[in-house]
Amino acid sequence: VNEHLPALQTVVPMMAAPICILLRRASWVRVFAVAVAWSCLAIALALLEQVLTHGTISYALGGWAAPLGIEYRVDVLNAYVLVIVATIGAVVIPFPLDGRELRIPRERYYLFYSLFLLCLAGLLGITITGDLFNIFVFLEISSLSAYALIGLGRDRGALTAAFSYLVMGTIGGTFILIGTGLIYQMTGTLNIVDLARRLPPVLESRTVWIAPAFLVVGTSIKLAAFPLHQWLPNAYTFAPSMVSSFLSATATKVAYYVLVRVIFGIFGAAFFFETIGLSSLLLPLSLAAMVVGSLAAIQQTNIKRLLAYSSIAQIGYMTLGLSLANLNGLTGGLVHLFNHALMKGGLFLVVACALSRVASPDLEALRGLGRKMPLTMAAFVVGGLSLIGVPGTVGFVSKWFLVLGALDKGLYLVAFFILASSLLAVVYVWRVVEIMYFRESAVPVERDEAPLSMLVPTWILIGGTVYFGLNTELTAGVAHTAAQFLLGGAS
Amino acid sequence: VADVVYSNPLPHVLMLTAIVVGVATTGLGLALIVRIYEEYGSVEEDTLREMDRAAE
């Protein structure tokens, strides 16, 4: 079985999705989906372990040898991203579905799990495949199921949010397809490793110059990089909180991975950063994302929308790490993938816990919740501290590497921006904390904690933000190795 | 075999896949539009925006 692990990583959740529809009973389907998600995590961890000990794994799907066949290629970078996606999937899937957040009745919950597993399969597929066209196909699998998942939100705004995400996402997907087509036209291959070999001789051609523009803009839409982020706030606000948690922690991370792969794996860092000068565009946009996202978050009155805007700022940190294009900066960007997945996934689960007791996600409705649900709200405080980047949390680790990366390049102003936007994060986190702990509720408050089945997944993610903030060996270590691999391996 | 002229099958496969993806996307998009019409009673974007604003 060991040698087929790369195929199983996507085949298991993809086959499980239709089985959910056959099983039908909500309780059975839930147990089954949890088992599938956990086996995905086990496979991802086994792959990471194999890659770290034996180096890159190449798997010929269906026995067709690369570059003609589709190759699944697992190196340090995507093994790391696989672990992120699978971890979040495994933690979020057991979270109980709440009828108050979903539009579908309990008899149809099996469809939710089916979509969820399909989305998971798509995200894992994008990450593991070594074929550019295959990335597009998996991207559409994950995106289509994500649109449907968002449309399941209780509020009717979920439908319009899902539709506008569908329009934006399809434009992004089509751009990636056009970019892929242009590259194929020039090189006659779709395999990423083969492309890296065949592109340099034709790098002067205009066709090859247009292709990366399409690929970068397409993935940036999926990534919700500023200023292509307009679909994100509505999508995360109206989606069921559990879906917001999963998507905010995985979908944008995978898009970031694709962007990194396109830049370092296909064209090479030298082409993007020296010939085109991507940094001069990406760096100001990342700084703008950090500031504008945080400022917008401060003004929100809906906690989910607040977290969504904070995501845009956090994505700014990731692209900032990319635009620095040195070892520390890239390590910071990559480690922030994992760190942001933990904290934003955890914070959206906190919202899901709160919404099981409170009628609306408006900040005003959260008054006095600090005494009503002390455990849930303590999780929010810890997650919020991590968003700010307090030492001892994962947010600090990412920002540490980013600041180091900026200083390595002598960009003192950028380092200052990183610290300034952390102060903005203090403002929006404090607004929520103040309302929860220091404002009196209109109705008398009784202790009414979310059930344990909700608290455990939430605290696993939030606890992770502290654990990996103190014990950075695993995450920062792997991210460092991946960054070294990218900078050293890129021609 | 070297002299035989044949068309490259790969672009055909890519296009077919892209068409299938396009059909799936259109299907989902239309399904969402039907649901939007059921909920809002309109598919006019300005009307939808006004209704959303009024609800806030």
C-alpha cells in the first residue's frame, strides 16, 4: 500500500463522496466522513515522513510514465501543504452540523458531507499533482463544491455570495486554463518538472511572457490577494461557520501553494523576480492588503465579516513573504500558511460555537458572552492574540520570520508596516473582546456553554496556535526546509 | 511511424475536460440563480442589492 499512498490521498475522499450519498443516514454518513478525513490525515502525515526521510516521491498515475502520463509528485513543499489541508479537514469534519446555520434539513445532511469530501479531495488533488492541467481540474472540483457549500448558509445572502464567488472563481479558473494553454502551446508538455526544463530556451517568446500573467492573476483571484479579494468577505460571512472555517483555512492556502509552484517550480524565481520584477508589484499590494484589510476589519459590525477582512490582511502577510523572495521571508510566508490555517480555522469554529447559543453573528448580540460561554470565548481570546502576533503564539513566529526577511533586504519600512498592521489587529480583536467581556447583556446571563463535541475541535485548533507557537521545530523547520528547497532548487 | 501525420490527441482531451467543467459550472450557476429567484423573487442585481441593504 505504501507506494500507492500518493494516489490514495485523492482517491479515498473522492470515492467516499458518492458513498456518502448511498449511505444517506446522517449519523452513519458523519462517522464515515470522519473516518475518511482521518485516513486522509494519516496518509498526508505518512507522505510527509517519507519525503523528509527519503526525498521527493514521484508516482505515475495509472502506470503511465511522466511526462505523458499524469505524475503525482510529492516534495517537501506540497507534503507540508497536504498536511495543513488534511489536518484542518480532519479537525473540522467531526464538528456537529447546526440546523440554525444550515438551509438543508437533517435528512439531507449526507449531501453536505458529500460536498465537503469532494472539496477536500479537490484541494488535496491540487496540492499533490505534478501536472498543470490536472491542477485546473482539481481546482474546479474544489471550487464547485465550495460554491455549493457556501450556498447552504442560512441567510439568503449566502446564495448571492455563492454566485458572485462562482463568477469570480470561474474567471480565475479560466485564466489559469488560458495560461496553461499558452505554456502548452510553446513547450508541448504539461508536467511541471518537464516544463521547468523546457521553458528556459523559449523564455524570450511573447507567448511565454503572457502565460505567467494569466497564471498569477488567476491564482491571485483564488487566493483573494488584494485587490482581487471582493468575493471573500461575503462568501465567508454567509457560509455556515464550519464551512468558513474549513475554506478560510485551506482554499486560500492551496491557491498560495499554486502561486508558489508557478513562480518557483515552473518559471523559476529568477524569471519572476529579476526579469519581470514581480516584487515591485506584489510588495506594495501585500502592504496595502495588510493595512486595508485590518482597517476594514475594524469597522465591521458582524463578527464573521470581521474575521473575513482579517483574512485578507493575513493573506497580505503570506504574499509579502513571497515578494521578499529570500530565505527568511519565504519561510515566514510558508509557515504563516499553517499558522493562519490554525488560527482562522479555530476562530471561525469559535463563531460556530457562539452561534449555537446566540441568534446572530452581529457583534452587539455577543454582549456578555464572556460569562455565558467562558471556554468558547477564552478560545477567541487566544486565537485573537495569535492574530495580533503576541509572543508564544503562532502569529509571532510568522511575523518574526517576515520581519527578519524584510531586514535581510534592508527594507526597514516594510518591517515597520508589519508591526503597524499588528497594532491594527489589536484594535479589531479588542473590539470583540470588549463587547464579550465588558458590556452588560440586555438579558440576564446564565452560563450556557457550547457542547463538548463543538468545544473539542475548536480547542484543538486554538490549542495548536499556542503549541506550535512555543514548539516551532516542526512547522518552522519544515517551512524552512521547503523554502530552502524552493530557493536552491529553482533554476 | 515517423512519416505518418496524425493530430495530437492531447489538446482534444484538454478541451473536452474544459467543456465538461464549463457545463458543470453553468449548471451550478443556474441552480443558484433559481434558488436566488425563489428567495428574493427577482434576479435583477440592483433589486437584490437593495433588498440586502434593506435587510441590514
